[in-house]
Amino acid sequence: MHSYEPGLLLKPQLQSAMPSRRHFLQAAAAAAATPSLLLEAQRPTRPASDPAMPLPPAIAALPRRIGEAVPITLAEREQRLERARKLLTQNKLGALVITTGTSLRYFTGLTWGQSERFFAWVLPAVGAPFVVCPVFEEGRVRERMEAKPATLPSASTTKVYTWNEDEDPYKLLAKALKDAGLTTARIGVEEKTQFLFSDGIAHASPTLTTVSAVPVLLGTRGSKTAAELALMQLANNITLSVYEAAYKSAQPGMTTRQFSALVDAAYTRSGVTGDASCQVGVYSALPHGSLQPQVIRENEIVLIDDGCDVEGYKSDISRTFVLGKPTDKQKKVFDIVHQAQAAALAAARPGLPCHVIDDAARKVVTDAGFGPDYRYFSHRLGHGIGMDGHEWPYLVRGNNTPLATGMCFSDEPGIYIVGEFGVRLEDDWYVTESGGKMFTPTSPSLEDPFGKA
């Protein structure tokens, strides 16, 4: 689930460089904790803090899986450029401007930290791409352009424009666009571009007009190729195996911070980066958890969430379980959420608007007495996922964006009873010609969350 925002097609997402929700919550919880709980939360639980400490058997048994990942090829990135050019032409745009973030990596394989100094990779609808960067960064740019194996498409024809610290980089961008034959064009700007840059681009020339590049980016990044789906499948497989290993290693009396440390150790064992939040009992009724220190207790709801990264592609899975014996009410709520998750997947067909997936799940929850509307199921059904944990399009009421084959989403209905507990089940899925297909098996029950009993 990551960080919740009301889901609309044009809603910008948080920059990937920001700290994850779990890390923020842990830091805040540690600061607010009583001395005794803080001391408990800081006790080492895994070899990441002390290599001499043995791993729990379930985590020690995990294989290193990062070697299974097949990186995106240069040929596929060249194809991405061609698709983008076609979409630029269809949308009457002269060029696409991307500064930093996942869209830059998507098209070029480059990762570039965001700063106050303007850096941009620009793809004209016709002609070669070019880069605008500070003069002292030219060497680093060219080093990456010439790297082996190559990741930057059209590197041999990409021109680099450089600006000194006392020069206006946006005038240089206007010159570069003029060199590309663009003097009165509409320029598409990537949605996550920070205001400093987007404002500078907008005022680069009185004859250029800037607009959102979402139609181009959704058209390219929205539907995943077979290579992308394979990376997402691996990310989801790893996350599910990590969750299961941490579940098998969990014990009543363990703090939620210690549980998350088990997940960290399991991801390290698997060779990837990832994390998981952990909420217990009444705090599971808060969809994104609490700052309060928590302890896992027998027969109480435990809700875990988040995922990992494989070659830039994300997973996002939630599991809800009980260590011990769940109550009848807990089981009833779980079963309703499970049915809602299945109904959402069953509703998926290419060409249908995104909102029908949310509609299907919300109807199950409401018909079961946990309505009306957002009273207990308080967030949208899901979000797009790929190189960003949250990306377009969103499965939310009012979103008429049509589903297309290769689009990937989370399916995460929930029921949250404030003061008691919450249940959320989340798996990632993608659209096929015949409907929706999960990357991972869904959770069968609170007592057997991974179907291994």
C-alpha cells in the first residue's frame, strides 16, 4: 500500500528518494517510546546488526534470488523511445522533458539525484535526444553514456548542452529546442518535475508552451512488456517468500520493530532491498499504522505491508494474520475482505474503466454490512505499480481510464474497525487479454496466511 493519496490520474506521486513510510514511522516511534520499550526495540534481532548472530531457520533457508533478474535491455529502451515519439506526435507535442526520477531511468537507464541545478534529458518527437546539464557534470554524463553494457538509447547521437553556474539553464534549453527545430511547440513536462524546474521550463521562451506529459508517460510506462512483467513477478515472489519466512520466525512478545527487522534480514538474504511495516491490534485499524511502539500478542491481528525492488521494479503486498486463535469476528471480516479482493480481480477486462474494479470490491464490503461508502473501507481499491510503488492509473471511483493489457495494479481491499482491528489483503496483478491475473496466490485465512497448512 505504501503511502496513500486520493487516486486520480494526474495526481503526482512522492519522489522515490523520500524515506519510506516504515522508516519514518520507526524513527518517530523510537523518539516517542518510553525508555523500556525503546530499549527493547533496540535489541539486536538479526545478523544485519551482528553478523555473529544466527538467522532464524526459515530466513536462513531463503536462497539468494537477485541473480534471477534479467535487466532491461538497450534494445527495449530504444523501443520505448519509438513509442514515446509516436505518442508525442499523436498528442501534438514537440518534445518530452524529463529531469530526474523513475521516468528518466525508464527511458535511459540513468539514475540522477535531484538538486537545485537543472538537469534534463529531452526527447524531441523528431530527431535525436539531448541532455542539458551543468558544465561540471558533463564528464559524469558522458561516462554513463559510454558505459558498458550500454543502457542509454541513441547515445551516439545524443548531444550534451552545458551551462555554467552564472548562466540561465532554461535559455540553454530553449536554444537546444530551437536547434531541434522547435520554436513554437508544445512541450510535455514529466509530472514529478519539481516546481523550480517546471517553472523555469515554462518561462524558457515566450513561444514555447508547457503541458503535462502524462498522456505520453502513461502510454509508454502504463502497459508493461514481458521483460517488465518478469521482473515484477520476481519481486512479488521474493516478497511473498520473505513474508512467509518472517511469519514463521515471529513470536508473541516480539515488537513490531523486531518483526520488521526479520523482514529486512530476509530481504538481505534474498539479495534485494525491501521493507515492511507491521501494525498490531487496534493499530491495524489505521490503514497506514501508528507511531506508537507495539508488541505482537497472541490472538491479536497483525497487519504487514510493503515490498521490494528488483532492477527498479516494485512489489507491494499486505498480509493479515493472527499468531494463535482468531475470534469469530476477525474471521468474518477476513472472509469479507477476501471475497472483495476476488471480486475486484474477477471484474477486470481490457477496455473497462478503472473504477469498475473499485466498484466491485466496495459492493462486496457494503453488502456485507460494512458500509456505506468509505466508512470502513476507507481508501481506494488499488493503484498502478511498476517502477514506482504508486503510479498511474488508479483503481478509484470516477477514474474512467480504460484498462489495457499489461497494466499492473495492487488489489487491496480493507475493513478498518477503529478501536478494534483492521484487515487488509493486498496482492499485485496485471491485465491480460482474458482478464486479471495475480502475481502471487492470495491469502486463504488468518491462521494460515500463506496456504501451507
